[in-house]
Amino acid sequence: MTDTTPTNSLFKTSDRTKSRNAAEKRFRVYGIIAIFIGLFMLLVLASTIVLRGTSAFQQTFITLDVELLESKLDKKGNRNIDDIKKVSTFGYNPILVNAVRGSLEKNGIETSLKKKELSGIISKSAPSQLREYVLADVSRIGQTIEFRFLANGWIDGYLKGRYTRESVANSKFASAEQFDLIDELIKVGVVEKKFNLDFILGADASDQRPEASGIGVAVVGSFYMMLVVLLLSLPLGVAASVYLEEFAKKNLFTDLIEITISNLAAVPSIVFGILGLAVFINYVNLPQSTPLVGGLVLTLMTLPTIIISTRASLKSVPPSIRDAALGIGASKMQMVFHHVLPLAAPGIFTGTIIGMAQALGESAPLLLIGMIGYIATNMPANISEGLLAPNSAMPAQIYEWAKRADPAFVERAWGGIIILLIFLLTMNTLAVVLRRKFERRW
Amino acid sequence: MKDQLNSDREASLSNGMPKITAENVNVYYEEVHALKDVSVKIEQNAVTAFIGPSGCGKSTFLRCLNRMNDTIDICKITGRILLENEDIYDAKVDPVQLRAKVGMVFQKPNPFPKSVYDNIAYGPRIHGLASDKSELDDIVEQSLRRAAIWDEVKDRLDAPGTGLSGGQQQRVCIARAIATSPDVLLMDEPCSALDPIATAQVEELIDELRQNFCVVIVTHSMQQAARVSHRTAFFHLGSLVEFGDTEKIFTNPEDPRTESYITGRIG
Amino acid sequence: MSTYGVLGLLFLIAIFGFFFGRIKALSSADGDIKKLHSLPQFYGLNAVFLAFFPPLLVLVIWTFAQSIFVDERIKRELSPWILAEQKNINLVISEVDRLSDGLKVSVELGSLTYQQISAKTVGLGGIENILNASGVFLTDDIQAPILAAARLKFYMETLGNSFRNWLVIIGSIIGLVWALTQAKLNFRARPRVEQMILVLLAAAATLAIFTSVGIVLSMLFEALRFFGMHPWTDFFFGSTWAPSFSAGSELSILPLLWGTLYISFVALLVAVPIGLYAAIYLSEYASRPVRAFAKPLLEVLAGIPTIVYGLFALTTFGPFLRKFFGDGGFLGVEWMSDSRSVITAGVVMGMMLIPFVSSLSDDIINAVPQSLRDGSYGLGATQSETVRNVILPAALPGIIGAILLAASRAIGETMIVVLGAGAVAKFAGNPLEALTTITTRIVSQLTGDLEFDSAETLVAFALGLTLFTITLGLNVLALYIVRRYREQYE
């Protein structure tokens, strides 16, 4: 059987081996390609987020000297706040137009634009900004004050390259002449693009004013939701895990609980939304669109994750510790609460943070409990309002923006995603650090 | 019987050219120097046993002989191992082809989760040793016969190999290894997971295999080494301490360490 | 007293119980801690448990039961009038709610008295001014039946609440007294307290079951209502999805199921080969540094919220595809009329599922014992031959389980399809066309102004129940397969 003729030399790779090795190489290349596709997709996603989202943090501003004309704002001249309140935001428009004209004159720029087009370069939120300023202190009427207004979304879009003179040729919202004027104003420094803190801290605005909308209120909404999730899911999750891991006898009932938990972990999130709508809103009559309901739904969704990770960290505490505690006469409850739980705590917190990060990014259930289609304009004033007043949440706000027609909102949606991801990244890093720092290997 | 075996041993020893020649083989696992300067000549048509306490490097050395250590990233090997005057660590050598010539049987029976037939046919198939189905059937039958298990499995060739008993599984694994008609058969403690009866069957088989193959066996059982081998190498702490005729090693060892091990003082 | 007030009082009683129970136990032992059966705080905790938790349970259950009972009663009261006047029941109910809340606020502020309300001395005209004065503004003119219902609601709630509050407080005090009489030298406080803690722990564990039951029941009831209004044969076997808010909706799940399965199939077509090859490469070929680098990065894909993928599909990938296949695209074909399509949603969903498939498969491949690899290498098989002929067949059940789990994910995924798949319900084969899915329709039927009495809204619950059943089936099957697989190698 054995064949030791030189044709069988090890130094000569047979044709068959060559083709087998080629197949081997091909297979290996497939693997590398698969990894590269995966990493490439991540790269595409990450660069899309950065490229499309970072511009949301900058906004075009117009700085104007505004003369708060008494003739327009307080015709009677007696500074009676009730009379001044009667001047609607609409009444502030002429003042803005004058301010633009004044600025043009000062800088020696000529224009053929009409009133409406002149005020059109400024955000529609400018008049109410002025009005609030005046109502805060009526003695300001008559003075000339420097204001920084948001530019209209179309102008902002022009500066960010979203619109060109050609693309607005048939638009009724912006015109090439306006863009010409803006070019002039940029040269003299009246119009400039600057970091916009209001995007991060501010409230959402109606779909007429993309430039004025911010994600701050939604961040607060998310925060209150996470507060509910934390306060409910941590104690409940730990209690359930302790029971199942340390006390439950193996019987049909505990088996049922185990199976239920592992299945709940894989139930589509939207089903939890349906549950929330049917039970919390329709049945228990909790108020719609509120962080409380959102938090309850997300708690139910997150609990299985937290229970699974908590049980894993309880399991990792070695039996010797338990034996030691029981051996000196501690009751089982004392053993668990004095020894096992403290040792498992880092693992439990890590699992909880990861579960909460998941909940923070979840949007589908929030759609069903009414956290979209709602314009979150007011910061909640206190905790009870934070929990019980309708609000939005980060992912819901992003979805809301993604649905709106104006492309300026798409930019904001991507910007919102950057903020959401910063939160998620922070939470996950915290979890990793916790694990690294406190993880014990027994 | 004893005379018979002795005369066999004489015959094999006079056979002349060694099948495998190892020269100054060193193996490192990252910082650990696992095998130190091992040189040994392994002969054709004989059973060579590697013995020594666990962790002495005997299995490591065995795995060097068909380059199984290549699959471990951190393993580094220096020195030369010649298979019939060809350095198996030469850049031109494809380990895949080498392993077809140097088969291996492992500590734990490891049949693939396939039928008995597919287990045996696996090697011939990947190496393209059979040109048609009937030739493959032939190889399978021959291999099973030579592994002395044909009668036990011939009626259930389509049954999964994992369903057999431990001893049967190990003999199927041996049949699988000889199905590619290797020159050398390496066995890494082939009986350590088996009961005494199965062990006896496998040992008997080893003695028969010797007629066609160069067999190298690693064992931690000195009795087994004494029973089946003609030549014995004793490893200790990564070094080859002593190598010679089995009879001599067990009756009149030169090195005091060998004696200590044989008499049970170290191990 | 408000609900919060009662809660606060319960807290106070509990705190008092803790300290007093402790003191009482200690004094029964003449201040010598060694004579007590348990540590003094257990006597205190015993009081906390008895005085706090049973009344709390009563409080919660009563509150829920009362709100349901009152709602039903009000609906029954108003239904003849609503039927006669063709009113929208939800609007009427919310008006009643607002009005009765207004009455409550007014009483609290003192601008109305309980007697005035129950004696019905305030008529329709007067009530509005009184409420306005209390800062409650009503939208429409109040009608007599609404005022009557609001009165009834106010009356029932006030009465119910005061009953409840008395019950809770008296219960709490009984518990407290009971615990205090127990707080003596030989009372075995620790085992008792531990028993009660155990009950609480077990209750928390049971929550999972309640959640599941809640999911099933909440959907089941509404789905049954739906089947009461709409023939189930149309839902399961019809061919058209065309909700119309006038009469004659056709609400069949089949076109939605088609879209769901089609998109999930595309997603798996992307995720399974890439994920599986990536897992094989990472577990069999990659050096440790490469693995340590690539594996976590791939898993980042799974940690990104689905809204990000949805937005990516809608605003980046869809338009990108249109540049090729759309009107005036590079290829000069007009196969794609919308950025949203089966491919758009499917491929992006596939991206999301890659790490899901790869890390599950990675685990499963790693569970294949090394001895099988050794056996194959020892016979001279190359790595790829080993993977294809030994490892994959051995890992097949586990991998199938992983793919089933990924499929269940894909079917239940919402945000990507809501943003990327479109709203067209039909049996179309062109992957560049928009199709809709079950989850998309659930969202669209359950957002906006809802009328929980129309089949068009309630159908969402039937859809949800079907979705739940499908994914649950897939999960159970997958978990069963994976568990069997793991047992094989343990």
C-alpha cells in the first residue's frame, strides 16, 4: 500500500493539493470580504451620520440693530402692558424689515427686494423673539438694540449647500436675489454661520421653522423615561433574579417563568407598544404621550434583558462564598443580601446600563403611545410635569423630524442622532469601564 | 510468544534506514520552552512509544511530526524533522499533503457527526484517492477490516459514528486514519478514554498495524508502552532523557531519571 | 384626601412602625439585645411589612377597579344619549372627564361645595363661570347629559375614594398594632420578615408572566372585538388591504404578510452569508488581534438604534439606489419610483442583522469541540474543508436556530420598514417597488386620532397578535433547537 517512489515526494505539491489550496484561499478571501463588507457598512453608517449630522450644530444667524419703534408697538405711548400685548407678532414684522433696511444702508448695499422678501431672510420665529423681549420690559420700547436672529431655513440651507440659485428658481419661499443679498451680507459680517447651542438645548418648533427647532426638550423627555426605567427595572429585575437564582425551587411554575422571560426578551418591541397603548392608556387611563407611560413600556421591555444579565452575574459568584456565609449561621436571605448581591453588583449595574442604553434608543413602542406627531415645545417645570406632561423622546423626535417634508429637518434628524449616539456611547463606555474595573475572576 | 515478539523486534531493528529523523527540535509556546533539543530516529515497521509524566512534551513532539502544531498560532518550532530525508518543515511542504502521509489518532475518540461510512470516506474524498464509488467502498471496507471493526459495523455503515461505543468509536477513528494509506500513524494516548476491554482490542490492533505502518504512540501508561512498543523514548520536562529498546528502558535504564519514573518515584 | 396623601400617610405609619417596633422589642428584652430572638430591626421591619404592603395592595387594586367601574357606569349612563345624538363617544367621555376634574378642582379651591354639586343647585349656566374662576376652561358649551354624567362621576369617585382611604388607613393601623403586639422577646421576627421578603421577590419574578399574559390578553380582547366587526375570513384569506374610513374596508393580512416576508427574506439574504462567513473567519482564521478588533466593531452595528437605520434607508440608501434604478438614473431604467422599496429596507435591515447572525454563529461554531477539528486536520484536510465538511454540518442545527432568531427579528422590526419600506400593500414581485409590512400598518393604524370602535383601528391588534404568534413560534423553535444543540456537546 505504501508508496515511497519519488513521485510521492513531500516537496512536490500535487495538482490536487494545489487546487485544494486554491479553494482554501478562496474560502479565506470570502471570509475577509464578509468582514470587510460588515466593517464597510459600519464605516458608511458612521460617516453618513457625521457628514449629514454635524451641520445641524451650526446655524446661520443675522445680526441686526433693531429700533423698537414706539409708533408701531405702543401707539398710545403710555407703556401700558395690556395695550402692548395687543400688538401681535405680526405687528413686529415692519420693525424687522426696517432693521434689515437699516443694516443694508449702513453697509452700503443696494437691493431691489420687496418688504416680504427682506423679512423672508429672517426666521419666522424672529417676531415672537422680539415680542417676548419687549413684553419682558416695556421700557425698552424706543431703544435701538442689537439682536442676533436665526436666518430663515432656506437661507441656512443656501449657506450649507442644500439649495442653489438654480434649485430655488421655481420656489415661492426663496429666490436667487435673496441669495445675492445674503452673499453681500456675509461679506460685511452681518450674516454668519455659528455654533447653535439652541439645537442641543432648545425645543422643537413647528414645521414652518426648522431653523428654530432643537432637541433639548426631547432629551429631557428621554431622561425622565430613563428615570422611570431605572427606578422600576433595577429593583424589580434584581428581585426577580434573586428569587429565580437563589430561592426558586425547580418546578413547573419556575420553568414557566424562565421560558416566559427568555421569550419576552425576543418579542418585537412594537408589541410592547401595543401592550402599553391597550393597558396603560386605554385601560388604566394614564395620560398619553407622557414619559411615565413611555418609561413603563420600556421597563417591561428592558426587564428580561436585565434579569438575564443579573442572573449571569449572580451565577458567577462562587458557591464557596455562599457556603462560608451559611456556615457561620447566616440565613439564606442574609447570605444573599450581605454577600452575594454586593459581589454581583458591578455585573448587575453593567447589565442595567446596557439594558437602559437599549431602551434609550428604542422608538417603535413610543410611536404607539403617542410620542410622535406631538411638538414638544415646553421644558417641564418640575418632576411631576416631567413625568406626566406630554413630551417627546430623542428617538421619537428624530422620527418626527424624519417625517417632515422640509429637508432642513433631515439635517436635524441626523444631528439628533449624533446626540442620541453620544448618550449611548457614554452609557456603553461606562458599562465597559465598570466591568473592567470591578470584574472579578474567581 | 515472547520469543516471537523478540525476534520481531530484532527484525525491525535491523531494518536499517529510519523513517523519521528529528534533529534538535525545539518548541516554544510564547515564553514557554516546551520542547528542548530533541533528536530521535524513528524506524519503519516498528512501534515507538513516547512515555513520561504529563506536561513532559511527549504529545507536543508527536504533534510536531505531522505539523498539527501549525494550527496553534502561538507555537514556534525550530530544528529539523525529516520524513525519509525530506524536511517536513521545509517551505515547499504542504502540511495538508504531509498529514495524508502521517495520519493521527487522538486521545478522545472523535468521530465526525456523520455516518460511519462518511467518517471513513472523509480522508479519501478530500485527497481524491478514489476514482469512483466502488473504489471508495473498497477503501472503506479495507480500512474497517484492518482496524478490526468491519464485522461490528458492516451492517450499520449509515448509522451515525457518534452512536457507537467508545472502543468502537476509537477503532473507527483508527480506520479513518488508515483510509488515506499513510506511511506513519501517530497515536496520542489512544486508549486513555477507553475501558480495559476496549484498550486490549486497540492494543492488539496496534500490533497488527505495525506490519504496514510506522506507528508512534504516546502513552502515560508504562505497562502499555511495555506491551505494545519495540522502542521507547522517555521525556521529562521537555527533554528527551532516554531512547532505546523498550526492553532495555524498562529493565536497565541508563539515566537515573528514567529509573525513578519507571519505579514510580516521579510522575 | 388624594391618593398621594394616602400614600404619604402610609409611609409615615410605616416609618413610625419601624422605630416603634424596634423600641418595643428592645424594651421587652430590657434593652439587652442578646435576649431577643432576632436583631431589633427585624421587629421594626415586621411592622413595616404589615402596616405598609397589604394596605398598599388594597390601595392599588381599589384605584384600578374603581376607575374601570366608574368608566363603565358613565358609558352605560351616556350611551342612549350618544346613540340618539350621534356623538363621538371618545370626545364625550373626555369632556365628562374634564368637567368632573373641574368640579374636583373647584371643590378643592372652595368655589363650589360638595353639597352644591350633589344637590344639583348649580345649573348649566352657573357652572361654567365657577369653573372659569377656578382656572378650568371648557372648550364647548356643556350639555345637560354631560353635566349629569360628570356629576355622577364626581359623586362616585369622591365616595369611592373616601371609602378607599378609610379602608387603607384603618387596615394599616390594624397591621401596625398587630405587629407591635408581636414585637416581644420570643417572637421569631427574622424568619417572618424573610418570608415576607421572599413573597415580594417571587412577586417580582411573576411579573414576567403577567407581562406575557397582559400582552396576549390585551391584544386578544381587541382582536376579538375586531373579528366581531369584520369577517375573520377576509382578514386571514382576503387578498386586499384597503382600509377606508367610510364603510367597506378590506383588511386582509396576506398582502402585508407578503411584504413582511419579502423584506425579511432580502434582509436574511444579506445578513446570513455575510454574518456566517464573518463568523467563520473570526472563529477559525482570524489572529487574536484581528478578532479583538473586528468582532466588537461588527457588534457595534447591533447596538445602533433602529431609528438610525431607518433614517439611513430613507435619506441615504434609498436615494442612492434611485440614482441607479430610478427615473433619469445612471442605468437609464425606470424601475424605481420611490426611495422606499423592498431592497432599501431589506438591505439596511440586513446590515443591522449581520452582527446578530455573526455573533450567534460565532458562539455556536466555538461550541463545536476542538477534537473534531483536530480529527479533520489530522487526516490532512485543509481548514476550509474542515469548516465545510465537519464544522458546519456539526453546527448546522445551531446555525439554523440563529437564522430563525434573526428571521424573527426581521419580521418584528419596525422603524426600518416604517421609514424605508413604503405603504403599498400588494403582492408585488419587483424588489425595487415599495411594499408595506405588518409592523408598518400597526403603526399607521394606531397613530393619529384613534377611534377604538372602528375595525380600521382594531385591526392593528389582530395584526399585532398575528405578529406576536409568528415571532413567538420562531423564537420557541429556535431556542429549542439551540438548546438541543448545546446539550449535544456538553
